[in-house]
Amino acid sequence: MFKKQSKEIKRENLSFTVDAATDTVEQMKRYATSHHAIDGQWHFLTGDQAAIYSLARKSFFILKPAEAVNQGDVGSDFIHTNNFVLVDQKRRIRGYYDGTSKSEVNTLIEDIKRLEKE
């Protein structure tokens, strides 16, 4: 999906670490470079682990509501999903997509295009 993103598109990708103790700013920069991230569009974020986990649970609701009851790490300190969360410019969640599913990633790309026209 990131390979399809051009520098002209007005969107940003945020990737949050699941291991803030290991993933320093320098480590995240190396990761971004190795994945050819477009500077200013794909951000690799680290910081206080408790704050990151709280953000994932309370702001992005990273576990899909319909799937939350089936997740083994609910209530633990560790959060890791394959989900992309589409958030609009008003910070509203517009959708959840399984990043390991080609059809869901294609749906995400179409939803991004639709959102850019709004």
C-alpha cells in the first residue's frame, strides 16, 4: 500500500512501536529508511509505552469492536494487531482494515481515495 502512495497525496501514515523500550528514535529512523518511507508522510512513532498503549486502546480502539472479545491480549500490556485504522482530518475513525488481507488493503486504498474527495 505504501508503494502506491505518492508525494502529492495529502495523507499521513502513522506506525506506533509495540516495544518502546527497544525502539528508540534512532531505531525507528533506521526502520523507516529500510522501508523507503516518504519523509513527512510515513511516521514511525515511539515514546512512553503506557501512553502509546493507552492511545491504541482509548483513542484508536485498535482492536476492532467486533473482534475485541476474541483477542488474547485484551487487558494485557501488549497490543499488536495487523489492523490499519483510517482516521480523517477531523480525527474520526472511518474504518478498520486487516493489513494482511489483500482485499481489505484494496478496500482501504479505495476508501482513502473516496475520503480525499470529501
